[in-house]
Amino acid sequence: MTGLCKSASLGLLLMILLSCRSSASDAHSSETTLNSEQLQVYADFIQSFSKTNFKFLSNETFPLDLSGLAKDAACLRGFQLDETKELSKGGHSLGPDVLRGASIHLIGQREELAILKQRDAEVAAHGVNSMMNASGMIKDPGVLVLSEIAFDKSHHLAVLKYVFLCGSHCNSGVVLVLEKVGSRWTAATRRPCSVAINRENPLP
């Protein structure tokens, strides 16, 4: 298979995957808007995470799946899930208010696809090192996608997952517990629940 055919096939596969994610999101979309608490969790997280130099944030969240975590996982100690609020099977739309004026671009799935294809092309042409700066750190970790949020009963702890889409066949995701300290939500007080690098399915 020629390089052109491979590129076309990869592009078509990614378009199908994005379409599937869009269809699933439409089928289970949340009819409610973000409440003030959810909005603050996202905004505090994004503000603290902006030091990673990411430039793009997906404007849609994805369902949070905690089934892969053991109930006695260290990160969940003291966390009693607020069972009065069922975990959303859909997602929410994120608006500019979660950015608090940061120079981060909210993007939809078409823009996401174009960015991932561009990153693939850059790596294919110049190698992985083209994504690194002079000090060996990655210049841009990719498109950030956030999950829905699950709160504990006291609403002083919250779980979310973030995923960086770094290419058509590349992502890295982390499940975090955030704690409300004073008036802000922070992930600094607890270790991550899980870290995963996925090169098979690029989408959360």
C-alpha cells in the first residue's frame, strides 16, 4: 500500500471514529447546562493545567467511566460517591467561561480532526523530535479533552479524567481526584488514580 493510500485510510478511519463519538454523544447528550460547581472545577483545573502549554481544548466532555478503578484504590480513600447524582452517560458543552480569559482555543470535532492530521504529518515528515523544544520537553501535548465530573457526598472531592490527543493513534489519559481547598479545586493534594497511554484508539 502506498504512503498516499495509507494516509487516506488513516484519515478515513479517524473520521469514522469521530463520527461514532459524535453519534454516541448526541444519543446520550445531557439536557442540562453546567452548574456553578461543575464550572468551577473545570475552570480551576484548566487554569492550573495551562502551564503544560496546551493550546486546544475540546468543547465537548465525554462520559466518566470509573469501572477500571478498584474500589479500594488509594486515590479514592475517603471518597464516597454521591449516588444521588448518577454519572452522566452523555456530556456537556464547554464554553469560554471555563477558560477565564486564557489564550486557549475551544474547538469542535472537525477542528480536532484537522489538528491531529497535521500533527501526524509533522511527525511523519520530521520525526517525534519535531514536537520537542530545545530542553527536550514537548512543545504542545495535544488537544485536551475532559470527562464529566463525579463528586463525593460532601462535595469536597471530585473525580475527572483528562486525555491529551497527540495524534490519530496516540493519546495519554489520567484519572484525577481534585480536592476543594479553600475556595479552589486542586489536584495537588492527591496522587493520580491511573495513567494510561493508548496507541490503538485515539479517542476517549
